[in-house]
Amino acid sequence: MIADKIITAAMESNEAFIREFERMLRQIVSVLRKLDAKEKLEGTGKSGFIAVIAARPVLDIITEKKLKVGDRLVTIREYSATSMEEAIIAAIKAERDGAKAVVCAPIVSSTIEKVLEIPVSIIMPRDSLLEAIELAARKMG
């Protein structure tokens, strides 16, 4: 067991402890690099996804959880929010979860950009906005 080797080396001498500790760190880094490479190759894992923050009805429209952009396969993860406060909290959670970018509504994007250190993109619902205006005009009479 690794812990036993480190304890034995520490009892032997400082130099032996340092050698054993460095060897253990190299092994850990090697394993982490292999896992990162595997995640990048397979497009899996927590890191590298785009977080979409919106109300549940908007998120229900998203049918694909992976999207091909250029030569990359990008994972999409949904975060439901029904208020500005929830959207800000969801953005912070997404960044902590490993999001590499966030897509959200224009009304919260400026606040989210101030809080996060990752890129923020906005949803511009041009077609649905025009349809909603036309529907409102018809309802007016």
C-alpha cells in the first residue's frame, strides 16, 4: 500500500521520504493525465461542457445532450432557473461543476459575466419573440 511505503520512508530518513513522496506524486499525476485524455477522447466527464440556464419549458426544447461544433463534440448540461437569483446561482454552480461556457437570457447575462470567469453567451429568441408579439396583438382585438 502507498501509505505504508511513505510511512516507512519517513521513518528511514528525510531523503527517503522525499524520494517516495515524489514517486507517489508522479504516479498520481500520470493517472490523472490518462483520465483527462480518456475523457477528452470520449467526450465524457464533468469538465468541458456548456451550461444552458433557462426556464424548464425552454430546456425541454433541447433534445440533444451533445452537439458537434466544428471538429469537437460538445456536451450540453441544463440548469433550470425561474428567477434572476436562481439563474445567478445556477451559473455559479455550473462553473463549479466544470462548465467551460454558459448560455443564458440577456437579462441576467451582464450580472453573470461579472461573477464568472468563463465565457457567457446569450439566447436571442428572435422568431419566438415576433410570434409572441403577433399573438399579443391578436389577443388585443
